[in-house]
Amino acid sequence: MLKPEKIILVTLSILLAVVVVLGLLALPRPEVRNLDSRGKNIICFGDSITLGYGANLGEDYPSLLGKMTNYPVINAGVDGDTSPEAIRRFAEDALAKEPLLVIIEIGGNDFLKKIPLAVTLKNVAEMVEEAEQQGAMVAVADISAGMFLRDYRVAFSKLAKEKEAIFIPSLLSGIITNPSMKSDFIHPNAAGYKIIAHKVYRCIIPYLNKNFLLREAKK
């Protein structure tokens, strides 16, 4: 039989846990669809920025993110990918991988190849919808930095809000103007990808925590 002081400690521990759970669930953050996602993996889907072009194996942001979150993270980045190309492989490279969360980073090559922003938005919106229909959370990332690709940042932010997805802004801010963070004119180096990993982590971790709590509550 537990002593009175131990009963008090156990009760206080339970009350503290409840307060923490309620506090996390009450955080004033945008609504995100599929917070109770039952998927297993974080899918980083995108172009060369996701692939990790310019850095060694294991220095890409998805690899670093996996170490930071302790979730399985799959790098589904393809060098040179545009949104029309990406949407054709989305089912195989993202939806078929038991996604808990899909992080979509695409648009830089659309800009370089002069694909209209309206087309890019349509393709990204379709990928977001497909992932959400499968029950995954989705994050939309943009590679803007200051005025560089500002119109993409504004458009992607609006899209994320409309689709109830997480928005990860300005991945290249602080990198694209800093030669010590880049491997070439655009692509980050290992130091740059580390910054990107931290930016992504800060945006997604509140929702991963909420997902964990919701899933635990249903057990």
C-alpha cells in the first residue's frame, strides 16, 4: 500500500502531465489538418535543396532533421525537379511511404525555368490535398530570402493557410547572401543545411508533439 506522501507525489505528477498536455494543445498556432496522423515517417519531398546538393552524404537537411526529431525521415529530393515533374512522382515517393508528415519544398526550378507561379501553386496545392486525403500532415516550405522570391513566399503562405498545412518560410534567408553558407551561387553547404534543418525543426516540432499526445491519448 502506498504511503500518503507517495500518493501525493503520484497525484501531483499526474496533474502536472495533464497541465503540460493541455498547454501544448492550447498553443496559439494555425490549425493543421490531420494532427492525429497515424503515419510513421517524415517525408522530405523536393528538389536539390531537399536532396542536399552541395554537401556530403548525411549533411543534407533531412538527415539532420532525423537526428533532431528521432522520427524516421526519408529524403525524397531530386536535383532539378520542377513542380510538374514532382507531381508525377509524388504518389510513389511520398504517399507510398507511410507519411506522418510530408514536407513539400518545390518552386525554385519552376522560377528558373519560367514556369508561371499559378502553375506551381496549382501543382503544390494538388500534392498537399493528396497527402491530406491520405491522412498525413503537410508542411509547405519556400526558399525565399528577403525580396528574393518574395511573391512565392506570399503565395505559399496563403496556400498553406487555406489547406490547413504548416508553413515554413524563407529557408534560404541568411544563407543566400552569405558565401560561407553556400557551395555555389544558390545551394547551401553543410553549414547552410544545418541552418535549414533547424528552421524546419522549429516549425514542425509543435505539431509533432501534439500528434504524439493525441496518439497516446487514444491508446
